[in-house]
Amino acid sequence: MTVEEYFDFEDRSSTRHEYVDGELFAMSGVTRRHNAISGNVYMRLRTALRGGPCRVHFAEVKLRAGRVVYYPDNMVACGTPPTDERLEDAPSLVVEVLSPSTQSTDRREKLMVYRGIASLDAYLIIDQMQRWVDRHWRDISGQWRHDVILEHGDVPVRIGSLEVTLTLDEIYEGVTLPSVEERLRLREEEAAYG
């Protein structure tokens, strides 16, 4: 399937699919926790960037990177918008909230694809089971860096020439995280069912 065929198919489909080099992957539903975290990030970014040149998206706008099309949980783009209203192709920031079924893709495949996007300043991977954010960002020399913010702290993000800070309190506001025992049980179930 070509990218153009994918867009035609996706416009008619009742299920969302991501596209990777000719193959479709159906997207599963999200939990309330996942949705709340993504919503919190959207609201913070939207508030911080309101009135400026950047567009903030929440889950439904596609990101096209060559022969790959994803639906990031959150995305910020600041350059000239593409003519296709369904997508962005030059984001400054991409955010993915981990789900058990997608975490290996988010941490490996998507990380590799996103780091190849010339306009991208930062990629955040947010855990929905504990207060944990993997921050991948491009420094001023163009080199990719990585750090982890956990439990308490700030997540500084450069978006173009702007600096925005998300706190873990903002990201996880109103979210009830599972206990350690519940997280272990869920991980065991995930390992058992692949």
C-alpha cells in the first residue's frame, strides 16, 4: 500500500491505523489514565504557546515522516503548515504516552524515526504507570541527548526559540497511578501474553 492509498483508506476507516513502509497497524483504545495525561500535556502546551506561531495537536492529527505515518498523543509544529489539513510533517515537539501494547514501539521504532526529523527539537515519552518521563532532545550543537525525570521535577522543552517547562505535577494532575503491586501484576500479564 502506498502512502496515498493509506490516506484514502484511513479517511474511510472507522478504526485509526498507523502506517509503516506499506503496512497498516490498527491502533487500540486508550485508558482514562492515558487520556488524562495526554490532555494535561495538551492544556499546558496550548496555554504556554497561545497567541504564538505554533500549532498544538492532541491525538487526532497525523505525523508524516517519509514512508511512516503516526498519530502522536501530542505534537507541536511551528513552521509553515502543510497544505494537507490531516497532518503535520515538521513538528518541533512530539509526545507519546506509553501503553503496554505500544511501549517497545514508542521507545525504539518511533524514537529512531522521530530523531530523523530535522525540525524536531524534543521527543517526550511519558509513562502512565508511574511518574516517569524520558526526555530526548537536540542540544544547540544538534546532538541528541537523553535524560529521565521521575517522581518530582521539571521537564524543560525547547520548541523552536521558545522554552516551555512541564512539571510532573502538571503532567500527572488528577491521575491516580497504580500501586507497585498493580504495576508488577500488569507487567507479568503483559509478559505472559506477549
